[in-house]
Amino acid sequence: MIILGYVTGDVRLEGFGGKITIIQGEKDKFGDIDVVKKDLQDAVSRNIAYYQIPNADHSFWDPVTKEPIYEKEAIAILMAV
């Protein structure tokens, strides 16, 4: 499972034991990667890869200019997974 922009408190993975890849913007309004890790601390899966894109918002855009300048970084991570 690949999650682009995890929404804390909204994603239900309690019974999922497979591989999970999460790509999160550092400036995501739902929280950075540390918030995501805390939200998933009791997940069944022990195969979770976390990636954080510095300065990116939830849509992998620059939160100030709203330009989609971080989308390429998210795509590069996807291509490597």
C-alpha cells in the first residue's frame, strides 16, 4: 500500500499486515512524518517505510507560493519503491 499524504486519524490500517509506504510533506497540515509515525505506532504491519519531503505541504506543493515544486520528489520516491 502506498499513501501519498497521510491524514492522521482518518486512515484505518488496524488489520492490514502488508507493506506500507508513506510519503508525507514536512509542512502537511495533517502533520509531519513524526506525527504519522505516532499515529501508526500500534499498526499490525511492521513493514512500514516513511519518507518525508522537506518544505512540502499535503499536496507536495510549496505552502507559500502554492507551486507544485515538490511533486517530482514524490514521484522519484514512488519510482524507487
